[in-house]
Amino acid sequence: MAESELQLVAQCIRSFPDFPIPGVLFRDISPLLKDPDSFRASIRLLANHLKSTHGGKIDYIAGLDSRGFLFGPSLAQELGLGCVLIRKRGKLPGSTVSVSYALEYGKAELEIQKDALEPGQRVVVVDDLLATGGTMRAACELLGQLRAEVVECVSLVERTSLKGREKLGPVPFFSLLQYE
């Protein structure tokens, strides 16, 4: 990984203690989105990782609602791929499949259009952050309903203390930046 590019990305992540609730240290990607050089570096680093790991054996990038939409299309373009959207329930037109999953404070649902992927297509799931892993695991389950193959999940930031990657089971996971 190009250290200077990674440093450029890391310096654009801000921390806000006790947000959104006391005891949470929020990692804010807004400065990264404001800075075109840093954003480009984040996309290039993720793309280089995927190229070296999977070569040309990825069919689509799947962006998670909502901040995964900020990285998914740019990453897909960098790799010469299309991007499919995994949305919160009720946000997609047409026929969809959905999955429910537990949150710390309740439950949620994700969905994807039934015709978004063909069986056997190889997909990488992208989001801005991996925390507890519940949303990313649900996305993998959802893609499994379409009989797509999730070859890897990636994120910009990982909260390692929350052990979210463990919830992904055998699906490989990669993050650019790791914080406790």
C-alpha cells in the first residue's frame, strides 16, 4: 500500500467523541469527501488492493446504503465495473429481495432488485465503515439470495474493537484504516 497515499487518507478522518451517544467515538469521513486528492487516493488504494487480490475476477461492486454509495460507484469506475445498490427497505422500485438483521437498538432491512445480478456473478461489497458487522453480513446474505458470490467486503475505516469482521465468517475483509 502506498504509504503517502494512505497518510493522505488518514489525515482526512476526524474523530468526534460521544457522538451520536456518550461513549461512541465517531469517525467522520466528511473532510475526505471535501478533498479530491484524498478521496481519489482512497479509491485508488481500494482498487489496487482488489486488483492485486482478485485480478479481473470481479463482476460488480455493491454499494451499501448510504455512505457505501459514495465509494461504490467511484471504485467500480476505477475498476471498469458496474455498481449495484443495496438499499434500506422501501427505497427501490420493482421486484426486490430483502433480508432483516439486528441492530443494537432494534432491527432493519436491506433489499436489492431481483434482477440486479445473475447467479454466479462475483461481487465486492463496499461501505465507508465496518463497525459491528451486522449490515455488511446482511448484505452478504442478501447477495446470497441472488446466488451471487461475495468475493470480498471492503471499507475505508474499520473499528477493530467491535470485531465486525468476525461476523462476516469466511468472506475476506479489507479496510484501509483501522481504529480501536
